[in-house]
Amino acid sequence: MYSIARLCGIALLLGLLAALLLKNMLLGDSVDFHRHKALLIGVDGVQYEQLKQAIDAGHAPVIAALRPMMTYTGGMVGTATQQTTFSGPGWATVLTGAWADRHRIASNDSGLRIKTDSLFKLISLSSPTRHTASIVSWNPINDNFADDISAGFIELGVKCGGDDQCATERTVQELRTGNFDFIFVHLDQPDDAGHENGFGPGYQDAIAKTDKQIGLILDALGKRKRENADEDWLVMVTTDHGRRLPDGYDHGEQSRSEKTAFIGLNKPANEQLTQPISDPDNPALNGLYGLASEADVVPTILTHLGINTDPQRYTIDGVPLIGHVGVRQLGASLNAEKRTVELRWRVTEGSKQPLRIYRAGQLIAKLTDSSSQYIDSDLPQPIGQLNYTVVFNEVPVSVLVSDKSVKR
Ligand SMILES: [Zn+2]
């Protein structure tokens, strides 16, 4: 027999439970991230000023509508992040959020395989119901990510062998009838035109033709969104590298024009994209490193998809371009003699929570003041490679420190 008091207790408990359930239903996860999807359009070898010229002439209205902003690629000259401004390393950064010291795609060799987690893998592992596709005109991209294809992290991998029409049509088809949560589509024609003719009417024409193909893809997406009003699509457009001045035939080196890229998107961007840092720590290349970078694409897409990667396992160098920024300009320098690592960063927004620092997955500091640096003097022996992650406003950003970093 239950006593009255006990029954009242149970009733109270049930009432509390019901109230909690109701609260969760009303206030809890009101955003259903499983209806959030992303389309990333990569256009090879588009130099920023040439894109602006095409936009100003009215020849690239579709890209223009995504408000492309200048970014940089190729890592930081003279550090372990430096990578050639070729397509292999460039697309590896776009699709991993990391530089060559992590992804290890140092050239256009299609035999290379990425050595860090890809966007495809992170999306795929976040939920068994999420599906990804990589549809590329330049085949070596899907070769570099072949391990993702064999592991099923990329469920649909299509190589179009330089045929942009094939990549466009396949993407349109998948948007019409497929059920992908993330599609990467790569178009190659501007890079081809640049290598063939340099800057000039042929290159401008290639940008205009590519813009029309992106238009076909976005028309298909528009139709899909009308039929599936609950889907919320992030659309991003970017490139893998710029081109060498003055003629635009080539790329691969570390000039400002070759390292200049762009990112456009269909959502309001945060200050990382819209308000470049005017006095970056490294002022080289006329302040290029104050801009957003190609490593920022991955965290932006993860943010839109609501994928919160555990900060203890976080290894992404970029910063999200939507929502909270986290810290910007994160840098690290190792003093091997003193056995210290100095971390530096910029904060351009407030936070109610302390800033947290992780070294190799372990929480090593919580800072409540507006610090912009931290010195870690508790380094393991040997130092080897250390991944640091700084979490601010619940946004993680990582940087890799190595005692074998060769300055190139
Ligand atoms: Zn090229």
C-alpha cells in the first residue's frame, strides 16, 4: 500500500516530468538540423579581380548574388601551413578546413590521400541518416579523397574527367531526385581557359559560361526548395587558387594574386568574412592574412548542419563564417629551447563563458579575462606534433604545432 504522502510525491514527480517534457518541446531543439543541407560549388582557378571584372560587366550574375568576398589560400608563407597554389592542395583545404601540415596533399599527385578528417567524414559520422556526394570535373579531387569513398563517407563519388556539363547535369539530377545532405560540385573551365589563353576574352567567357551552369544548378535547387519548404540550404561558392600576374596563365607560387581566392554564400556572413582584420599579426602580402581563408569553408558548413565536433578531437584550422566566430588569427609559436608554446589570437565579440584551451585533447586552461595570448610551458617530452584548440563562444578553432616544422 502506498501512503498518501508517497502518492503525492509520485504525482509531483510525474507533474515535474510532464513540465520538463513540455519545456523541451517548446524551448528545446526547435531547429531541426536534419532539414539543414549544404551545396558547395567549387570553381577552379578563378582570380578575384577577374571575377570582379566579369561581375561588373554583368557576366556573372549568379555568382554575384552570392556576394563573393576576397579570401586567401595556400597557407602562410614560411610556415608549416604553406602549400603550393595548385588544385590538389587547394581543394584539400576547402574540403578539410586544414592546411598541408594536416591534410598532406602537397601537390597535384592523384596518388596522395588526405591525412586528416574531411568534411564528408564529419558529416557522415554525425548521423547515419546523412548522405554526401562529391561530383567533380577534375578527377584527382576524388582520388585524393578515395579513402572517404571506400569508407562510405562519400556515398556518391562522380568523376566527370574535365566535362563541366557532366558535373552540372549530375548535380541537377541529384538535386531533383536525390536525398543528399551535402553536395560538393566542382567545375573546371575557368582554370582550363586561364592555362590556354591567360587573362582576356577567353577567360572572361569561361567565367560567364560557368556562371550559367551554376545558374542551372541553383534553378534545380530553387525548384527543390519550393517542393520541400522545410529544407534549409546553405549555398557556398569558392575557388581553389588565384592566378599569377600579369598574364594569368599560371599559378602554384606564393604571390598575392595566386594566393587570393573568394567565398560567397546565400546566408548573412559574420565579421570573419565581412570585416577583415586590418592589422594581422603577419602583415605580409599587403595584409592578405587579415582576410578569411579557404580553411573557413568546412567550419561554416558544419555550423549550418548543427554538427558540434567534440573540442577534444577538433583539428580544423578554419573559423566559421556564419554564427559566432570564435577566436580569429589563432597562431602558435614553439620555443624549443625554453620548451614553451605561445598561443595568440584575436577576439572581436563578447562571451559569457570562459575561453578554453585544449592541448592534444586535454583541457589545459580556462581564461575569463579578455586575454589574447597564453603560454604553455608544460610540454610533453618529446614535443612532436601538438594540436591546440581554443574554444570561445562554444566555437573551436585549432592550430598545429610541430617541433619538426620546416620553414620553407
Ligand atoms: Zn590550374
